[in-house]
Amino acid sequence: MKIDRFSPPGNLTDFNDALAVAWSDFISSQIDSEVDGLLSNSGIQPQFYNPSKLDVGSTPAPISWPAFPGVLKATFGDDPEKMFQEGEDRDNQDEYLEWSVIRENGKIKRVMFTCEGPEYWAFIAKKDPKLLVDLYTKIAGKPVPKKDLLSPGGTYRPRNKWNLQFAVHLIQSANNLGAEINIAAQATVLRRNAGHNPITDPIELIECSRFGVKERNSDPHIGDVVNQKARAGCSVALDNPIGLYIASLPKPADLKWKKPDGTQVGDYWKLERGDTNHIVRAVYEVPAGEKSNGKPFVVGDITIEGTPIAFGGQIANALRIKLTGLIGKQGVFHNKTFSCPGTFFAMTKPFSRG
Amino acid sequence: MIKEEQLELGDIQGAIIPGFRKDHSAIIAVRIQDVASCKKWLAKRASEVARGDEVLAFNRLYKSIRKRRGSEALAPHALWMSMSFSFDGLKLLRGEEIAPDAFDPAFVRGMFQSNVGDASPSRWVIGGSTETVPHILIVVAADDSAQLAAEVKRLRATIVAANGVVILGQPQQGATLDGDLRGHEHFGFKDGISQPAVRGTASNDPKDVIDERRLSPTDELFDVFASPGRVLVWPGQFVIGYNRQDRLELTKPRPPATPKLSWLRNGSYLVYRRLRQKPHVFWRFCTDSAKRLSKKTSKDISAEHFATLLVGRWPSGAPLARAPEADNPAVATDDDANNDFLFSERTPLVKLADGKIAGGTLPVASADANGLVCPFPAHIRKTNPRDDPSDTSGPRDTKTRLMLRRGIPYGPTKAAPRSLEDDGADRGLLFMAYQASIENQFEFVTKTWVNQENAPHDSDPATGQDPIIGQSSSPRFIRCALVDEKIQLPAPWIVTTGGGYFFTPSISAISNKLSV
């Protein structure tokens, strides 16, 4: 079935109808740009398509990966404290999930997670600055001055102090919807190695096509799944609403995290934006009134396998991030393979996750 | 040809590499009560610990004699011992030097504190609390049960005489199953077929490789596999101090880790899990499910076939990938075929050193990227997805998650393994696996793949947890191509009843550090 209109990420209801239409047009044009790029570079019909323009009888296929940065695990895995410390830097949070932490008396009180793409917020900033301020105020729980978000000329400041404090949306340079669309598109290109054999290994593929960073969990995995389907002759698109999402909020019985008294924690998650299948913002905080040993406690008093939560990344470590592809029928395409592009092609891609 | 390093097998315990491979075993759990007495006792035990070079020499001799004689009759016998230590055990022996940041984090916290899905550690036979985690874990293994019993008796006497160490509970006996089930586990499935091959040589002769290379040097996969389907892994994934497997490279190694304590070199981490199995529950479910699904699908599904979908191999050991519809004993008994398969892609034919094609005319594995032949949640596909896409970047990363498995069954062989009657016997598997990082290997595989319903393969709907060993607070289930249904699984038929995380040090570390 063709998608009538691309919904906002997470099926968010921030927009009026005019903005919703404009957003859909924006996403559609991003996709068309990728499809056109593939067509002009390859000369053949791309397997990546725009599902608002074509109906190929596809089925949804989730692709998910661990949320804590694979790069940090590979670099600092032998030193967990260092690893989680590095993980608190938003610029190191590169698996399409970012988080910020609020502390009280040195202990973590609240951890805020976001998968919201910067394009969504830049779009709002441009189209409806009042809405921008209203949404920021709602997220922060206090009035946010417009001047903190927009320059006098009206340019949006994504790295404003409110975003840094409350993790309103993604800011790491590789975490954006354009990159998501780009990887999905580029990964539909079938590649061959120097020996003229089809490339099937995801690391070899990402090194060849250069659509991301091979050390991450996300980029090679997205590329691997998409390319595998493309090799099987399927068309591939991204499912509506296009976005990146927290796959689920883990249950206390699975986490087995402990309160100070040694008993299992309750469910301290709050889904703040999105819906249960498309979580774009979630917060982990001990509710007021919750007690342990008769006393109130905070997130920083909770232990994970005996270790107190000192970093937001320890919670991110329990999360998975997902996107959903749309996969068409097998055997429809029989595209040829392409050799690995040179530097020039890599530089002409609009969004690079690298 | 890739240059491989020589392993110091004279210093690496033989339980790690090449592994004992004995029919009889006993695990003795020891607590330290007086450090000085323990050290004196340890000093005498150090020379009794089996070295890798002598175990390898024995295994090679055994193999050549068996080949020459055509049977195991009159084969040489051996008796081996290994020693491993818990974090608390090391701390007692080495004091302040034993800091958490010098060790694998999972090892430091211990298995009963780790969230690998186990219920009720307080009810474990061993290892369920700080007080019941052994400080020292001794594994004795022998070809002959009488020789094993004598050695256990001797060791017990030394422990009593030491007057500073005590045995926790009774030694845990383990033995391969009887008769036709030798080499199988208690559900009746052949076990231990797939093991990684360790890159490296036993001496400074580059041809003296530890794990035999059966592929022809002219085959393009010669540098990737030791034998058909048996992947080569750099030794640093199993023993500290050696080149490690790089999760981004096909064959190029990652440099060795530099341990904060130099004497950790040549050591490894041991995961020990006492897994109680309930064959009657397993086969009751497979029998009932086969009947129900046969009716539902109008196909004739046997209990054995259904069980095979859960495991990924037939009871004979033949992989579903190469025997999709029925068991194939010829595949099962051919060591160049029974592990030679990929999941997602078509498995290439490989040429052996003698010029023949591995597996001869046996059916090859077709590409199964959609899980139509071997279900995604099947045990062997969950624990080692091979060439499947995985959520941590794919097949090269998967190689870094492999472990050296050295387990052995315990408890009596059930007279009729597929009987639906509960004979009340305590039986199961003494799971033992060695790796350089419990956190990144055993715990990663268990937490990120086995216990998850949507990993390493994700789909909508999800395909479920590992039906054999997966644990979850939510009701477990699987989905497979056999039927369009979320097949709910009953309460686990494998339950952890003990175990722990241990460090298996080098022989020199026992002599020069732990016993002084």
C-alpha cells in the first residue's frame, strides 16, 4: 500500500495539518534525492524507493542494535568506568540515541533519552518558532527563552543549553534522519570486490560503499540487513513514520536492577514522546514517593549487577534502537554489482555517517 | 599464509588448550580457611596441574594409536587436573594486588550477581552466594573412572592434611553418557561438534599448529578455517597475552591485551554452570507440539523433527542446514561435513589437503537468509549466528564471541532418553567454557542474544529466545517457518543449579604468585 503522507517521527502530534503536509513533503524530497542520486550514479533502476510514490507489496522489517556506542565498547571495554565516562559526552553517543543526566547532590536523579532527529526541530524552528519554544518549555518543565534557541536572525541553535541539559534531540554529527535515509539507500547498491565476487560481508561492504563508520553497531548492521535483501532482489524503503526509535523500555523483571534495600526496582520509565512502537523520548527517574528502607532514593542509588548507576550510559546499555524497513518481494531485481567507489563519489554524498 | 604465534603451552593449563576430552570428570569446590596453609598446599599442587603441551602431546598420541589400531581398545589413558580461582580466592591469596580494574568485570562481580537470567541463586548447589562460591575450583578428568576416583580420594586427603582448605559439599561427578549416547547430552543430541580452532603453534615450527589444518593451502578459505566450517580464531580470545581476533578484520589480528598484572598472561576465564536438564519435560513438549502442529498443518511432524527445529541439529549431529527434512547420519558422522555450513549465504565447497572436496557428494547447505530451514531462534543459530547479520556489526564480530567449550554431562544416562516419564534423577550438563573476557563472550552471547526475543536477528514479529537455554521474565516463545504461530514454550527445561566465574591462571602463576 502506498503511504499517503509521511507522518512525523514517532507519530508525534506537534503539527497542525499544514506543518504535517510540509513535513511529509520534506521527507519525501529527501528520499527522492537519494533515489535520484542512485539512478544518476549507477544508471540503473535503484532498489531503494519512495513508498509514498510506489506500492511494491512490501512488508515491514525492523532492524535493531544495542544503543550503547559500539565504538566506545571496542575502545574502552576493558575499563568500564572509563567507557561509561566517555559515554556521557553527547558527541560520543553515535548509535542514534543520546542522553543527558540531571544530578542531585552528585547522584543521578534523572536520565533523559532522545532519538529525535535534528531535522525535525530545525524544521519547527523555521516554520513555527512559537511551537519550538512551547515544546522546549514542555520538555524542560520551565520557561525557555526564545533567544536561547534562535539567533536574532532566526537561525536555530541546535546545541543550545536546554538541549544539552534535557536531551531534546540528537546533535551528534552522524545522528540524523538524513543519514538514516542515506545508509538505507546506499546499502541497496550491490557491490563486488577486487576479485569480482559479490560483497556479502558487512565490514567489507561499509568499507566499500563508505556509508558509515564500521566500528559502530548501527551502520554495519543496517547496511548488512538492507544489502542482504537487495542481493535477494528486493526493493527496500523505510517504513512510515520514518525515524529512529527506542525498541522498547525494559521491564524491571528483565533488568533485575536493585534498590538500596536489595529488592528489585519498579518500572521507573516514562515514555514522554512518541508511542509504544515508536518511542522517541523516554526518561528514567525514580517516582516521588518511592522508598527503599523507608527512605526516598534516586537513580544513583540503584545498582546494576552490584554497581551503582553513576552514568547514564549504564542505563543506555540496556536499550536497543531500531528503525523499520519496508522489504519488497524477492527476485524482482537482478541488478548488477558495482565496484567500490573512489574518493570523489564518497564526497558527493549529501549526508555521510562517516 | 598467515604468520601465527607460538603459544606457551608449557605454561598454559591443558584444560584451556587443547582441553581434556575425557569420559570422566570430577569438580572439587574448595574454600580457603587459612591462607598460609593454603599456599603450602597449592605449592605442592602446582606441579600436578596439567600443562597444555603434555595434554596436546597425549591427545596427538591417542589419535595416532586409535587410527593405527582402528579402535579405542587398549588406547593410552591419562589423568589430568586443572585449578581455577574466584576473585575472592585470588584476593585472599594476593591481597591488595587484586583490584577489580585488573580483571574482567563479570569475573569480579561473579555469576550469581550477574543478570544472565538465572533464577534463585540462593537455591544453587554451589556458587549461589558469596559464602558458597568456591575460592578454588579443581577439575579432575580421566579416561578411567577408577583412576579418577582414586585421584579424587588422594586430593581429598591432601586437602584434609593441609588443614586450611575445605571442600564445599561433595565433588561433582561428570561422565559421558553410556552406549550410543556417548558424546551426546541428556536430551539425546550430539554435543560439542562446533568448536573454534585456535590459531597458533605448539612450537617454533610454523607447521606445528595446535589445531590441524585440513583445507588445501590453495583453497581461498585456507586462512579462515582450520577444517571445513571450523573457524580459526586468534588465541588472545581465549588466553590472555596473545593476538586477539579483531571484530572488523577477516584475518588480521588485534594486538594482545596488556594485563594490569603481568602474571595474568597465559591465563583464561572459566565459566562453570551446573545445568540441570529435564528430558521428560523437553520431550513431552516436543511430542505434544509435534502432534498438535501435525494436525494444524496437515503435515507429518515427528517429535524428533520438532526438537531438531529447537536445536538446529538432528540428534545425530547433522545440521538442519544440510539435512532440512530428515536426519542424515552420513552428514553427521563426516567431520568434514557436520560443521561445514553457513546460514545466510550459500556454503562454498572447500578443497581438502588431499585434493578432495570436503563432504564429497553429501548435500550442501543452501542459503537460508530468511530462516526457512534453520529457525533463527534455534539454539545453534542463536549462540553462533555464523554469517548471519548480527546487531553488533556482523560475522567478523561474531567470531570474537566464540568460547572454548569443555563441558561434560553429569547424572545417569536415562534408559530411554525420550521417555516422557520423570525418573527423578538429577542429570544435566556441567557447562564449562574458557574465554579471555566473560563480559564480552559468555555474558554477551547470553544477555544480548540467547535471552532476547529479537536478537541477533530482528523481525516483526520477533522470533523468540533460544528455546534450549534461553531465560526470560516474560513467557518464552519461538516462531519458525513450520507454522504461522507464536509457539509458547513451557517453563525452562534447563535450570541453573550452580556455578561461578573463575580465573584459570598459568602454571607459573600458581607456582610463583599464588602459592607464595
